[in-house]
Amino acid sequence: MGRFTKQSVRKLFLALPFTLLAAGCGSELDAQAGTAEDTQPAAEGVSLASTEQGIGLGGTYWWGTSNNGDTTTTIGTSTGRTCFLTGIQGNLKPAVAGNWSSAGTYMFAGNWIAFVNHANNKALSTGVQCLNTATNRTPEVTWRQGTAAKLLGAVTADRRCFLTRVEASTGAFTTSADYARVWNDGINWYLGGDLSGTGGARALCVDVPTGQGGWLWIAGEGGGFTENLAYNPGGVACLLSGIGGHFTTSDFSDGVSIDYNSGTRYFEMTVMNGKRGWSNCVK
């Protein structure tokens, strides 16, 4: 299958208000982690061929619009597949105080749905990566500002947890200090954060055999950059475990995104204008 570069994706967003781009239905994607907070080396005596099989990828998607309303598209079955966030770009700030904006993915009627929901006539987009596994998948959990961190589940050898969507009402995701993320303390997995207004995020967990590293990248105001995550000889996926910053600009290029660079065989994260992104890669 063909792959879309970050540049081509963004051009299509600008040209077409309702655009679904799908790429990567194989399991090409693995890692040798650098700053790995979650790395588990292959056991001695295991062949390279077997360690490179990794997790099967179940589709890579981008969905965005500047049109108002709840704009959705079905991206495939939820049977044997679990989908997570890989990006948020654009404006999450509601036009009217008390209203809500949100973007990401969720399960409905046996399928995964990618969606953007806002009423501010501003650009908003989301990236989604699906994995071909639903082993021990936990229910989706919602955290909102002003409440305690939410329990996602106990830490197990294989459990990995990631964001599925972010939500903003009055004042949320409007400063560089705002964030929502998942983490574990060695005993339990949690979803929480700190926002300057009403908002939150959702997350769930699924079993994936190994972690391949964890990264946090933060961009200063007025600029941005792209940095490597995990190298991929085959079988790796990189997903968002946290996101932060002010999502107040109507620009499909302004946000946090994880992409795969087939030319270098690295996953990359792009962060712009005071945004931050936490990523963990799995195999």
C-alpha cells in the first residue's frame, strides 16, 4: 500500500474539508529504543526473525475538517483491533463558553470511528493508529479536570495504555502548561493531567508483548521540530500516551503528530508552538 507524507496529508486537509487518509495495513513497523522508559530487551536465545514479527498494524488514519458539527467516519471493525491517538492539530477552543470540542477515536456498533466535533469554524484534525489486537482490552475511561486521576487497570507484563481522544470546553488546552496523559506507577495505570479550564481526555489499555521506549518532546513558542522516536525494522507501533499545550490555532499543521518515515525507517514526532507530546512505542 502507498504511504502519505506529513506534507501531502496537510495539503489534502486544506483542499478537502472532509478527508480520510488510510495507510499501512501490514506489520512493517519495530524498534531499538533510545530514551526508553519502558524498554524490554529480547530474551537471550530468541532469533532476530521472531523478535521482528511484532504487533500487526490495523490501519493508519487522518481525519480533519474546519466545518462545524460531529464529523465521523468508520475506520473498521473493533473485533481483534484496537485504535489509539497519534495526533491532534488545530483549534480545540469552543466558539461559545460552555460548549465542547473533541477529536479522536471510539468504538460504536462493532466498529472504530474516527471523529472531529466542534462548532468554531476552525481547522481541527486527528491521527489514529489501529493495532491488530484486542487481547485483554479494558473499557474506555474518561478523566475530567477537577477530578482525581482515573484508574485504567493494574500493571501487568503486557498491558499498554494510550489516549483515544481529547476534549475541551471553557479554558482547556489554552496554555502551554495544559496537558492530559496516561502513566503507571509500577502498580497501576492511570489517566489524568492538569488543565487551566474544563476539559479532559479518554484512554484504554490492551495487551502488547513488549514496550520499545518512551519519549517526551516539547516545542517552544513560535516554532517547532520533528524528532525521531523508535527505529523500525518491522513490527513496531508508536502511539500517544499524552498531549499538552494550547490548541487554539486554526491550522492543520499546528499540533502534535506521530508519523512513520519510510525513508529512514524511524517513527517521528512533530510538535509545534508550545505543544508537548508523550509517546510510547510497542511491539
